[in-house]
Amino acid sequence: MASTKSEALETHGNGSGEHHADEPSYLQVAKTWLWTVDHKRIGIMYLAAILFFFLVAGVLALTMRAELWNPGPDFIEKGKTFNQLFTLHGAIMVFLFIIPSVPAALGNFVLPLQLGTKDVAFPRLNLLSFHIYIWGAVFFLLALGTGGLDTGWTFYTPYSSAHSGTSVIFSTLGAFILGFSSILTGVNFVVTVHKMRAPGLTWGRLPLFIWAIYATALIQILATPVLAITLFLLIFERAFHIGIFDPALGGDPVLFQHFFWFYSHPAVYIMILPGFGIINEMVTVHSKKNIFGYALIVASTVAIAAISFLVWGHHMFVSGQSHLASLVFSFLTFGVAIPTAIKVFSWVATLYKGSIRYNTPMCYTLAFLFLFTIGGLTGLHLGTLATDVHLHDTYFVVAHFHYVMMGGTIIAFLGGLHHWWPKMFGKMYNETLGRIACLLVFVGFNLTFFSQFILGSLGMPRRYHTYHKFSESLRESFTFWHRSSTVGSFILGLGLFLTAGYLLHSLFKGKPAPANPWGAKSLEWTETTSPPIEHNFHDVVVVTHGPYDFDEIDHSQKG
């Protein structure tokens, strides 16, 4: 385990026990953090890193929305510059924020606590995964100083082929390195769940957040190597001009799509399954009611993880694949909706007649239920062959993707951050500001992306930085909905900056948090302090009941 802060100030790096005045104490503290093997500190470092990249990607998004206020070019004159902006926005958001957000940050902090153990199975491997993440991010950001990247976050060939003048090698190498971080984290979590559960914590008593992280880890281990091999082949092709994906060299660009989406559709569930796990926790704790259909939720989680490997072809309906393949992938796409619907019905049933407390985590839970349902239902349009052909590569796809990824994963992440914030930092935040910020995020998000459903239905292509050459009637419609989307994006940004403000304020001025401010039943709330002690628990934890055993509902707390 890492040294405490007081030990760090007393002990020099050479082990002499002597404090040297020529080495500032804050540097020594920084060293103890950067080389810690404490899962809680690693989770907090991940949290700081991913929130930084969330800020970078968000600023890029606001810049693009501002450019689209008018039909013609404003401050971004060249389409290539706009392409670089949305490529970096998408790549940073997906690879550096959403994929590691819940597992690496919240999962690292919470998983051992919920299992009743002192740490993950391989603490040093856990630290290595964080350092690999940082190195992957460095290579990603090198693309900014080497000509930019304009391939789109999917790195599609021939945009990323040998004839492209962009810094594809740096960015794909960054994604390649990040994949190792994801795999190591997944292996660590799987072994921890199997081998380090507290006595009495059977599979039937596992918190549903653990089940979600466990299923996610399995996908990470099985799917990420496919992406790694694909990116390695792309780098190899660019370096040695050997035809693999580049048609000019005799390669097949559709092969790249198959490889990429075989990973990237499971990656959608790497992103959303942990969000489901957070909602499972919040919906029961903040309604003071046992979870409805525990076994069905577990089964649906495992089913989603399995089916996720079978539906990649619905991204390729217009790629020229056979009609039979498209038909099969369309059918399987509808099939994955069944376990997802089980979860939604379970959450609604859990809320029914519960003692709901409308605090900030519950507000994000309700926002998730609304937004993710829209994201799921609009997926039916894209899973249906007849409508997908018309909506493909329009803003309808952009809106659907964001309703699932941001309306699902990021909203759940924000809810989970508020839910476990008192446990992580031992401070309570301002509930009034929390609810106001959630409302701003909810209104701004819907105004931003629901407008894009209409834009896509009207035929507005995605990835265009101007739309002044369309017919007058279309141009007027596009201008109205683009401006609505831009206004919504700045409201959304205001809500997120407000969230950052009161959470940071709570670290310095917030009231001390009790051990269990929510009255939850899982081990991280009932068996340790806020924040937890260095080794999590004073004694060996023995589990005698499930994590959601709310025997009686206290209706006096309702509202």
C-alpha cells in the first residue's frame, strides 16, 4: 500500500528517514501518489485524468457547434480543420474518457470496497495500467502537433491510408497502447471478483455494479485484442506500404470496417454496461426499495455481453455486404434490445411505490431513464434496413449515438460520481446546486441532440462544416435546428461547469460526510468510513445479507 501523507513528509526517497529542505514536500507527496498501489488513489488519479480529457473534448465540441451557427464558414475556413476538430473530439471522448470513465475511475475505487477486500488482486498491475493509460494519451495528443488528424474517430480507410497526410501513426499507436491499459484493468477485475470476495459474499449476493463491471471486463479482455491487431496492421501498412486495407495497394477497406466494428460494437457495451451498473445501485438506494428482478438483471447483463459480439454488421448496411448478412445482423440488433428492456422495466418497477428521495443522484437516475430510452428506441430506426439506408451518415446517427453514449454512460457516470463522492472524498456537496446543474444538463442535452434528430430526418449530412449550398428552404430549416442545437450545447456546457464548480468547492468547504449518508446496504457504505481507511476495513468483513435488503420503507423520508 502507499504511504500516508504524513509518512511521505517524514521519509526521503532514499529511505534515510531524513526530511531534506531542498525537496519541497508537495513533490514528495506527488511521488507517493504517482507510485501508489492503493486502488483508491489510482481510481482518483484516473478520475482526474479522464475529467481533464472530458474538458478538452467538450471544448472541441462547443467550438464546432459555434461554427455551425451560420450556414457559411465563420472562424473555421477550411473543411479539413473542421474534420480535425470532430476527429479529435470523438477520439478523445471515446478512447480517453468514456471507455475508462466508469471502470477505471469509479470501478477502481468502489469494486474492492463492495467486495469487502483490501485491494484488487494485482495492485502493481493496476498502477501499471494507469501509467500505460497516460502514455497512450501522450501519443494521442502528439497528433495535435504533427499535422492533426482528420480521419474520424473510427480511423476508416482510405482516410487513414498511406496517402493521407495526417498523423495517423501517432494516434493509432496511442489507441493501441490504451488497449493494453484496458486489458490489464479487465484481467485485474475478473481475478479480484473470483478470488477476493469477502466470506459470505456469494455470486447471488454480489452488488449489481460488480456484475456490470465483471461483464465489462470480460468484453475488454476478449474484444480489445482485435482492435489492437487492426491498428497494428494499419500502422504496418503505412510504414511499409504493404496492401492490407488501402485499395491503392491492393488492400480491402471493408476488411478494416469488419475488424474495427467487431471490437467497437462490444466497446459500446464496454461504455454502457458500467453505466447500467451505476443505475442499479442508485435506483434502489435512493428509493429505499429492494431491486426488482435481481436474477433477471444479472442474466440480462451477461446476455448483453455475449450478444454484443454478434451485431457489428449493422454498422455496415451500406458497405456492400450481402443482403442475407444485413438481414441477419438486423435481426440480431433487435435481439439485443430484449435484455436491455428487461433492465429498464426492472428500474421502473423498483421505483414504483418506493420512498424516492429527489437528491442529485436520483435526478441523474431519472434523467438517464428518459434519455437512454430515447437512445434505445431511435436505434430501431438504424437497425431497420429500409430506414437506415436513408438515415445513414446524417445527423440522426449523431443524435442517436449521443443519446446512448452521453445520455446513457455520461449521465450515469455523473450520477455515480455524486453517489460515491462522499465516500471518495469525505465531503458533502451542495444539493441545491446539484439539482440545478442536473436540470441544466438535461435541458441542454435534449435541446442539443433532439434538434439533430430532426436535422438528420431532413437530410443534413454529418461532418459538414457548412450548409450554405443547399436549397433555400433546406438551408433555412438547417439554420434553425443548428442554432437550436448550438444554444442547447452551451446550456449543457454551463451545467457541466457548474457541476465542476460545486464539486471542487466541496473539497475545501464542504461539510464532512457521514459513513453512510444515503442509508445504503452494500459494504462500502456499512463497513468503512468516508473516506475509507488505508486498508479499507478494520476487520475481516463477513457478509450475511444481500446488498439491497431494504426490509422496510421509511415513507417519512419520501421527497
